[in-house]
Amino acid sequence: MKSILILMSACAFTWSAQAQDRNALLQNSLAATCANCHGSFGRSFDGASIGNLAGMPAKQIVEQMKAFQSGARPATVMHQLSKGYSDAQIEQLASYFAAQNK
Ligand code: HEC
């Protein structure tokens, strides 16, 4: 009985670790769609005209994405791009970039 319990908890642990890996992978893939313009991990190079996303507070990223979507913030490309992401995806993107070192 004891060994079954140990086995079950080991399986649950493996399953939750895999679920976390999967979420991290999805979040990384989502963030990679921004890398072309904003740089890997949201770090643009010094002097780049496109803003750095790494380390930007999550709340600010969400607000800016919503402002692009609604047209409240005029943009050249972000008003179009931002419309391709759901609220949940924007939250994931925001927490990803907020967690990156500047
Ligand atoms: C094709 C290039 C391109 C891609 C891809 C791109 N961006 Fe942008 N981003 C820009 C540009 C250019 C601006 C400046 C606003 C404008 O002119 O559209 C900007 C501005 C922003 C800003 C405002 C930054 C600030 O300093 O206020 C945020 C936030 C942002 N982008 C988030 C994202 C996220 C998240 C993604 C990925 C889902 C993304 N961008 C993908 C080009 C891009």
C-alpha cells in the first residue's frame, strides 16, 4: 500500500512538472513572436528605436497592448499585431517579459 502511494505521488509530481514545462514552452513560444522586433527575451539593442520589453511592469504591458487594440495609442504596427492576441495570451506575454532581466 505504502509503495503504491509513493508511486502515485511520484506520478502526480511528474505530471505536474510536465504541465509546468508545457506551460513554460507555450509562454516562450508566444513571447518568441515578439522577438523579431523587440529582441530575444524582449531585450532590444542599445539605440534601437523599438522599445525594450524586458523588465517592463506586466501591468504596463497589458495597458499598452489594450491601448493598441482599441486604437487609443496610435501605432505603426502594434495596433494590428495586438489584435491577434487574446486577453489570456496578453497576460502571459506580460508576465513573461516582466520577469526578464533588462
Ligand atoms: C513587426 C515588429 C513588431 C513585432 C513583431 C512586435 N512589436 Fe511591439 N512594437 C513595435 C513597434 C514599431 C512599436 C512602437 C509602436 C508602433 O509604432 O507600432 C512597438 C511597441 C510595443 C509596446 C509599447 C512599448 C513602450 O515602450 O511603450 C509594447 C508593450 C509592445 N510593442 C509589445 C509587443 C508584444 C507583446 C509583441 C509580441 C506579441 C510585440 N510587441 C511584437 C514593433 C513590433
